[in-house]
Amino acid sequence: MEGIKQDPCKEYTHRLEAVADILGAVNREIRSNTCYYILLDHIRTQLDVNAVALHVTNPRLQLTNIARLGFRFGDSLEALINRSEGLAYAVMNAKKAIQHNPTIANTASEGFINFITEEGFYDYLGIPITEGHQLLGVLEMFSQTPINITPVWKLQARFIHSLAANTIQRKAQLQKQDTTTAELEVAYSETLEAWVRALEIRDHATAGHTHRVLEMTLRLASLMGVPDEMLVHISRGVLLHDIGKLAVSDNILHKTGPLDHQEWRVMREHPKFAYKLLKPIRYLRPALDIPYCHHEKWDGSGYPRGLKAEEIPFQARIFAVVDVWDALTSDRPYRKAWPKDDALEYIKAKAGEEFDPKVVDQFLEMVQADDLSTQPVEVEIGQIEN
């Protein structure tokens, strides 16, 4: 180690390698605030100081402490920043480095002097973190001994300045992207809900059907091992499962009697219309399986493509059982709701013909478990205490 200190080239190489290592570590944790602490630990080690703090600016040019290391009374430092005290604001306003120690006369508040005295620090150096003309934040370094600012130290500080600026900017960009993504998700959800309301307003017979089947489909999918990340696509698929009926005329959709051959042919086209409507929308493509395939049947007799068995997408097979269950157990203009036991018997009888047998088995277990959990518990009068 002594040899490295005596050879500026070797020391430079050593410090450059350290920067490369820390850049990789920061990149790995860039989505969490851990990246800031990795950066500060590197600064404390490479610049040989005892404590470091990083504050970022907001649009109102106020500082917020986002990370600090090496303090006994770190909350006191944060309180100084929140009260706009300390030398960090002087660094921010001057946009240049400021050093403070007993040999350098720089105006500091009484609160800041008391803080560094309580911490046992001798030397202080505050550096503005900038990118071009934009002020991103302030880096503060504290040392119990005089900071040895050599040419190599200054070079290392320049590397660190660039790394800190890059980290702050990348974090801000990611947060902006996350905010935009969240806003888009809300917009998407509100659009889907509007489509569902439009369908239910048009088709009074199935009002409430979509939201009833949504919760049950998600539960059944989870029980069958569908990964959590797929559930959002299943939710969208369920919400949009009847979107193709927008292409079906009212006199067919609202007909109270049986449909004739021509009317059935039109009705069977609604999954194809759903496909044509949704396929161009990129974020809805993973949700297409349910609107397009929920009328396919296990034995190949379904529509629109006559898919058979495992050719049918798994999430469509799951939804098909729930969809029929809700249709059978709900009142319709042309019939009353079936008794629950009759609907269960129908679904059980159609396993291997209309439905995936494994899905039916899991569905029956789920419904029976729900029944058990809602059964009244008989209690002997003698068990009730006055």
C-alpha cells in the first residue's frame, strides 16, 4: 500500500479501478436508495473522510437530505437542512466548494457550529453537484482531521462529482418514468372501466356480470399456479371479454327468445371482432386470449377457431368455467337463475367436453371451500357465557 502512495500513476490507476467498481455497484442498486449509500461509502473511503451527506435540490431550490453516513447525530444534520441552516445552502447559492475549519473563516450558523462540535469534526468541505448550469444537489464531507487535498485527491473528487451527478439524474429519470407508467396504468384502467360500463349499459341483462367474474377468475388462476405478473393481463382480459359484442346489433343482443341460425352466426363473430379491436393496442395484446378464446371448448366444438384441449390458452380455459358458472347462477330475461347445485352438476358433467377437467376440479374445490367457510356454526346454549 505504501508503494501505491509513492507512485502517482499506480495510485491513479488504483482509484480509477475503484470508480469502475463503484459504478457497477451503484448501477445494480439504481432503482433503490441503496445506490446512494453505496456511493457515500465509496466517497468516505476514497477521499479519506469520516462522514458524508448528500442533499438534492427540488424545483423550489430547497435541499432534501437523501442519504448520510458516519454521523452520531444524523437527525440533527437533517434538521439543519430542513431549517435551511448549515453551510450546504451557502454551497448551493455560491455554486462553488466551501471549506470550513478553525483555520478558515467562513460564516456558519450557530446551529451548524454546535453540530460539528458535538460530532467531533475538525474539517468540512461542501461541493455543489452540477450538470452544466443545473444544480442537482450538494455533497458534504466531514473529517475529524484536516482534509488532505492533494492533486490526486482533487482528481478523485472530480470522478466522484461526475458519478454523483449521474446517479442523481438517473434516479430522477427513473422516478419520472415510474410516475409516467403509474399514470398510464391509471388511464388504462379508467379506459377499460369505461368500456365495461358502456357494454353493461347497452346489455342490461348482463349488468354486473363482468365484475362478478373478475374476482373469481383471479382467485381460480392463483390457485392454479398462474404467476402474479400474469394476473394483470387476466384482469384486463376478463374486463374486455365481451368487448366484441359492440359489433352485434341490438335486435340480436337484446332478443329474449332463442337466436335463429343467422343470428347465431353473427353472435359467434364477436370474438373475432374483439381480436381485431384489441390486437393493434400493444399493452392489451397479452390480455387477448380471454376475449378471443373464451368460447372455445375442450372437445374442439367451440368457436371462433375450433381449438381443442391444450390448444386453448390456459387463461381462457380458466375463465370459461367461471363465465358459464356466473351465467347459469344469474337471472336472465329468458330464464331464472339456476340453483347452485344444478349449476355445479352441469359444470362437472361438462368436464372433458366443454371445459378443461383440471380447471373444473380446482373450481369445484374452490366453490366447496367457499361454502364451508360461510356455513353457520352451531353453538350449544350452554357454551354462551352471560
